[in-house]
Amino acid sequence: MSTPQPTRDVIVHLVQSSVQTILQRRGIRVELSEQTVLSGAPDAVLDSLGIVMLTVEIEQRITDYFNGQYRLSPEGLMAAATSDVETVESLASLVLATLESNHTP
């Protein structure tokens, strides 16, 4: 079985499904779009603990979806600026930019 490639559409889907999982655990239902505010604003859907949980969820989904072939760089999401995780769109862009192959040369 071949491993899918990390396209923007795939990453947006993984981020949105990760956000939904965190929100569902908290009993919150929100219709998500790429413009959904995740953090840094009064109308944000996640607090700081939610962002930490989201980071773990995204890392796990990347490992599962890409069969362990890709991972977030060691700095990954934890070193991100607040503006990098402000919306689904900005978070997906950050995830895509910090993905690296898990292959050793």
C-alpha cells in the first residue's frame, strides 16, 4: 500500500478533523471552515489547553494517515507563534511547512 502525499487539502482535512475531535470531547459543536478562529481572539473555539490537545491530536493523525512516513519537525507546532495557529487555514499552512519525511537516508 502506498503512502499518500501531504497535500494542502489533506492537511486541512486532518486539521479540521483534529479540531472537531477536541471540540467533541468538550461537548462543543461548531461548523468549521478554514477561517474558523482557533486561538488568540474572544471568539476562538479553543483555549490554551485545547491548543496543546490539538497539537497532540494532529501529530497522531499525521503518523496514522501517512503510515509513519511523515512527522512534524521537532520544533513543530509547539514553537509556533500565536498568529500561526490563529485559524484552521494558518494552522494547516504551518503543519504543511513543518512536515518532514521520517525516512533516514
